[in-house]
Amino acid sequence: MMLTTKRKPASVGEILIEEFMEPMGLTQGALAKAMGVQRKHVNELCNNRRTVTAATALILARVFGNSPDFWLNVQRRGDLWDAMHSPRERERIKRARPLKSAA
């Protein structure tokens, strides 16, 4: 099983607010306008009630001048941590059996 840390990685919302919006003085409304989405979309991202899709990653990358991979990786790290720390998901993972190689 893969190695994992005890501390949950920073969420999309935390990164968005603390590393981008606050330093730039952006409100949710201003970011929504720049992204071409409804304010509710940004609010859900900030509050981790919406995940970063490929399309959202492309939009955020365009708005902030970074890469879509950055945003997808933030989402992926959180998703992996959640799966590794969920008792239900851990049980599902334990039931999986590696396939024997044909070599």
C-alpha cells in the first residue's frame, strides 16, 4: 500500500483562498467574473463543496497564469488522502488482489 502522511494536504479551497485570492485582494465575486462562472461556483470551490474538474482546472490556470496540472494535483492529493483515511475505502482497497504477472 502507498505511503501516506497523517496530516491532510491543503484543500483546493485553502490553496485558492490563501495562496491566490487573499494575496491578490480578490473577492469570490471578482474571481467568478474573471472565470466566467457564477459566484456560487467559486463559493463551492472555496468551501470544498465542488471538485476541480479538467475544465475548471483549465479555467483556473488561465485566470491565474499557472498550469491546469497544478489544480488537478491539488484535487488529486486531497482525494487520495481522503480515500486512504476512510475506513470504508480502506476495506475496499484491502479486498483488491494484485494480478500475477504472465512472465
